[in-house]
Amino acid sequence: MDSTKKQRGDNRNPGISTEMESSSSSFIENALVGFYRTKYSDGRILMVNNALTKMFGFEDPEDMLAGENTIANHYVDDIRRNELLEILQRDGEVSNFESMMRRKDGSIFWVRFTARYFPEIGCIEGVVTDITGEKNALESLGQTSELFHALLNSIPDMIFIQDKAGRYTHINPAIEKLFNIPASEIIGKTNRDIHLHNNENRDSHDEDRVFNGEIIERDFTKTIDGRIHSFHMILYPINGADGSISGIFGIVHDITDTMQYLEEIKVKNIELLSAIEVKNKFISMVSHELRTPLVPIMGYSELLLDGTYGALPEAMREPLQTIYDRSEDLKKQIEDLLTISRIDQLAIRIIKKSVYVDQLVQDAVNSYRAIKSGKNIEFIIECEPCRIVADPERLNQVIHNLVGNAIKYSNDVVAITIRTGTRAGKGFIEVSDNGIGIAVEYLPYIFDRFYQVENLETRKHEGSGLGLSIVKEIIELMDGTIEVSSKPGVGTTFTIEFPLAEATT
Ligand code: ADP
């Protein structure tokens, strides 16, 4: 539709000559910016183009010209309109005049006017651009930069930028603490100016190295208010638009408290280590002292039980046997304590060699058969030949421990199955029993030191809760692993795996 036809009254377009009128009106009608003509006196709209009608939220120019619509209706603030009119009255024209306007639907937007006043016909003609996007962008830019400054001002780290000549161009207030002079006196100065080139603070070569492209990171100390502060500094080169290094970006973090904390931990650690040493010495001394009187107690009760000192009255057999058995339990617990303290002092000797594990199991079982336990024990041995790398003496101790537990935590008729063989490139030993088993919730803890399953069944038995922790630690010292599976009332299986000796036959 031809917008030039949508003119109110008899006002011809005074800004456009008659000859050019028809081509100009098509240009105005289709222009991307808004064109308008209004009456100076009352703001009546006389002519608008398509872009302007869209901008103000009207269907088409006719819609905007309909009724008594005036441009005054669209100003959010009348004062602003009066300012515009005053300028036009005074200067005859106005350019880049910004104002908030209201669309047909009441929504607000920003425009920029460039207009001219034609007093001879009492009209204003002008161009209007929607600058809402520009305004929003500027606002968010302002917010971002405000946020950035707020951040810089509030973070305790010291942040600065130096130019090519080493002059400070940007700093945050935290840096005053380091330089001990007001921030305003730092800007524009170099380190040399501020007399900072001393050994305590910055290395004079730091800046040269950063300008050679290096990132410098180092710690330094400085006395502030009589207290020595430790700082961690990082200097980054800033790459200019032409690819050359145009400055330095630096961050300095005060690590005084962290260093002090580390120092305290170090002291605590030393105290802890010496306490552990005292504990180990104590355990080792007490264990030796306890073991000494046990030797004659066990020796004499064994000789008495054997009848070496004459026939034993039947009534004395049971009490004597109890003395012997309990002494043996005590000896085992003392030995466990000694082993643990040796492990802690890294004093346990592990001599790894190639071991025929099937033979070793056989020997261990035979030695166990000789021990009187008062239970009916059946050993089922299913050993495939297998050669692993381990310390045979320690491995024997491990098997003894597992078999001992299998007997201890079983009823009177005990079936212990021991299997050996190779599996997935490892040698394995499995010790299974048909004993009381272990409930699944206790399984994760049974290898912990001093851990004992708390139930009526297990409380019947003597123990220190150290056996399985020793077993695991010894196995791991030999590069092996141990796992357990169990079902209460059915039995328990411990599976140990070791690296194979090279040629297993
Ligand atoms: P303890 O000196 O109590 O025997 P261990 O470290 O050898 O200590 O074992 C830890 C706990 O694991 C035991 O108290 C027991 O409850 C449980 N346990 C160990 N072996 C078995 C097993 N073969 N059958 C059932 N429970 C077992």
C-alpha cells in the first residue's frame, strides 16, 4: 500500500520535492527505519511508513493514523517529549534523541529520533530507529563490567596487569597489602619505581622470562606488619592482537595460613610417628616379657600330661589340659601382637621364592593333623600342582591361621577342603569349611585389626581379632590377594591368589 496516500489533511511533504515525490515515497514506505510526520502543535500523526507502524505495534499505517492517535500517546514520559519539542523550536532540528516509547499494546521500547521542524507548515518530520536491543546489550555489558569489578574488588587474591614496559595498568585493591602503598600510587609505576626489586619479593628476571613467553610460578615471603607472609605467585604472558606479548597478567595468593597449617601437620606427624614408635616398642617389650613365663608353664603342663613326672591322677587331667590349652591361646595372641608390631616397623622379613604350593599345603595339613583339638576333623585335599612366588614360611603361617579359624569356628564335626591350582594366570589356594559362617554385613570388616564378629557363637572362642588382619597384610607383602565368601550355617571359603612362578608344571 502506498503510505504517501495515508496522509491526514492537506499537508504536502515539505521535505521532499514534487519531482522526486513518487520515487521518494516508495523509498520511504519500504525503508527499514521508521519515517513520520507529525503536527508540531498537537502531535497529530500525519504520515508514517510501514517500518514505523510495525515498530509501534500497529497492523499498518492506516491503523496508526486512525482516530485521534497522536505521537504524544506513545511517549512514556511527557517531559521527554517536551524536551524534544524545545530543541526543535530552538534549533530547528534534533539528532540522536533517545526516548522510551509505548507500543499500541502498552509494551515499552527504546527509540532514537532524528527530526526536523518546519515552522512554515507547523510540522515535524523525522526518522526513528528502534534501539531496544542496543540498550539491553549496553545494560548487560554494564552489569557484566560491574560484576567483574565487584569480583576483582572482593577477592582476597592480588590481581594485576602490567604493560610492555612493566608498568602496572590494572590492579585490584587487595594488592595494597603486598605493596604497602595506596593502589592509586601503584598504577603507572614499575616494580623498580616501587622499589620492589629486592630478594624478598620479586625476582628481577621474572618479567623478562614472561615476556619470553614463559609462565612463572613461584613462592616468596614478605614481612607485613611484623609477620612473615608466604605468597604463591603466577605470572602469565598476555598475547596482544599482533601475536606478540603485550603485558603480564599476575595473580598472587597469600598462603601464609596454609603454610602454617602444613607446618602444624608436620609437627603433629612427627609426634604421631614417635607415639607409634613408643607403642611398637611397648608391644614388643610386653610381648617378650609375657612370652618368657609361658614357656615353663606350657612345658611343665605338657610333661605332666605326658606322665613324665609319674602317673597323672585322672581328676587332674582336665584342669591341666585347660592350663595347657589356654597357655597356647595366650602364646598365639602374643605372637600375633609381635607380628603386627613387626609389620608396622617394616621389620617383617619376607623372602620370596618359587614354592610348590600343593606340597606346602600337604605339609601344613599333616602338621595340623598332629594337633589335638578335641574335634572330629576331616581334611579334603584337592590340590593340582602349582608353583607360585611366595615366602614359604609366611605362607605356612597363613594356611595355619585359616585352618585354625576353620576349626575354631566350626561345630564338632569339621570338614575342611583345601584346593590349589591355577586360574586366570594366577596360582590359588582355597580353604573352605562347613562351620558357622559369617553374615554378609560383617564380611567387609573381618580383615580389620582387632575386629571380631559379635555373636553368641563367636564369643565362645578365644581370640584377639588380629589373625585375619595379619593374614591379609602378609599376603599383600607377598603381592598376593585374599577374598572371602561365606554363608551363615553353611560355611566359609577364603581364596588366596599369588603370581605364578614362571614355568608351572
Ligand atoms: P580371631 O582372633 O577373633 O579369630 P580373626 O582375625 O582370625 O580373629 O578373625 C576375625 C573374625 O572373623 C573372627 O572373630 C570370626 O568371627 C570371623 N572368622 C574368621 N574365620 C572364620 C571362619 N572360618 N568361619 C567363621 N568365622 C570366621
